[in-house]
Amino acid sequence: MNSWSNTEEPWAVSSMGELLALARAMEKEAIDGYLALAERMRAEGRPDLAEVFDRLTAEERGHLGNVDRWVEARHEKVPPVAPLPEPLFDDEGAALVAPELLNSYRAFSMAVRNEERAFVFWTYVAAHAPSDEIREAAERMAMEELGHVATLRRERRQAFHQLRRIEADCGPGDLAALEMRLADHLESRAALSGGERGGRLRVFAHEAQARAAHLSRTPAAETPILERVPDTVRDRLVPLCELILDAYLDLAERSKPEEERIRAQTFAGDVVRCLQTLRGLPSH
């Protein structure tokens, strides 16, 4: 695999060999990260968290196996694990923070964000692909990462319910209305941010409004994700964005008509990109 220089975009993939080697490197990086965290939790006397990270390691090994089977199906020599142009796996301080401050919900939250970063990465690869073959392969990788996001977010919800009781003062949520609420939050944050950052937030706000309009014309199916929506979620930007993403991912899995499934997947991809930007903003 050709190496990237500092002046090259990290998603500038020029061949299928590079793409497959990059995919293997990303999965290997995540495996190594979760293995290290599992070992640390065992050493610190937290077998419960060691088990969580063991499960995440097994999940990533399954992803690596999928890539290897793809390589074999193409009758190509398995490419070596090449160094990533920049790290994508982030343990978010879990390797350093006191184990007492960790829990299964936080562990799965970290895993979710890593998969979301991988999804965004592959969408960039697809957007900059020099050929249809590479674009289609990158889009396939992006959709697989979106599936991983859905799986881990389910695990995270289960962990959440094990740690906290569901709030009693919450009612059902309407997805179109929640999107408009999200747009309002984004516009308010854009006004606070100003400049280029504010402009990007306004773009996300307009996208949320467009999704709301689409849902008003063609309502989505029901999803249990929206059966109970606490006011504390409706009133906060990032939690609301997280909830909307959960709803689209659930709808993508439940929808039978292909058109509805594709719409939910497309909207989920848009919300992932919005979340990635929000997480990079300074707290107010």
C-alpha cells in the first residue's frame, strides 16, 4: 500500500488494494485498542468491564473476518496491515481514567462513536474515489459501519436501562416534530458559534428542516425508540440528535419497503455527520 504524505487527504484511496489494506488496518487498530482495555480492566479488578471490552474485541474480529472474506472472494493476496494515515480509534481516555469512573454504558458509547467516525471516513473515501469500483466498495464499507453503529447503539441502550430507570415524566415523540426541534437547537447554537462553524451548523439545521418536511409529507413507521422521550432529551442538542439517529437506525432495520429503508439509512447518515460536528464543538 502506498503511504500517505502529510499533504494528502487521508481518504485519498487510489486502488482496491489500498482500500482493503486500509479496512484491515482500521479493524486491527480497534481490536488492539479493545484488547488493551480488557486487559487493563482485569488488572484493575473490573471483570464486568473486561467482559464488555472482550465482546467489543470479538465484534471487531468479526468485522475483520468480513474484510478477509471479501479479499478472498476477489482472489487477491491478503494485503498487509498498513499503518493508518491518522488514528481513527479513540478510547476517549478509558485507558487512563480511574476504572471506578467507567461503566458499560460509557464503554458502548465510546464504541458507538468509533463506528460513527469510521462511517464518516468511508463516506469521504467514496466521495473522493477515483473510480466507480472504489466508490462502490467504499459505500459498501460505509453501510457496514452504519450496521455496526446500529448494533452497538442497541447494546448501549440495554446498558443504559441496566444503570438507570426510565424517567416517568416522558411522552411519545413525533419524528418530524423532533427534527424541527433539532433544527431550532442548531440555529441557536449557530448564532452562538458564528463564522464558518456557525455556517456549518445552519446547513445541518436546514437539513433537519428538510427531513422534517419529508416526514410530514410521508410519515415514518412507528418505532419503539420514540415511545418515551424525556423532556431532558428534547431540550438538549446532542442527546436529541442521538435520539433521532437511534430512531432512523431502528426504522432502517424494521422497514420492509426498500424506499423507506433507504430513506431511513440516508437520514441516519446525515445525522451521523451532524453528530460528529457537534462533538467537536466547545461546550457552552
